[in-house]
Amino acid sequence: MEALYLLVPLSIALVFGALWVFFKASDDGQFEDLEGPALRILQDDDAPSAGTKPR
């Protein structure tokens, strides 16, 4: 029973800490562009640049 006096406030503090981190990341724009990096990796970059010679 004595363990609950420690574990309940610790779990409540952990939940509020996780919510604070989530909302801080949301305010900083962490979740703004979820599709950009996923689609960027699929783009074809095989075209040579203007300064390089084709082999």
C-alpha cells in the first residue's frame, strides 16, 4: 500500500511530462510536414547536375 503513495504521483508526473513534450514539439512545428520527407526519398535523382560530366 505504501508503494502507491510513490507510484501514483510518479505516474501522474510522467503523463504530464509526456504531454508537455508532445505539445512543445507540436508548437515547434515538428509535425508540420509528414509527407515531404517520405515522398522526397522516392524522387528520381539520376539526372546529372550541370557541372558534372556523364560517364
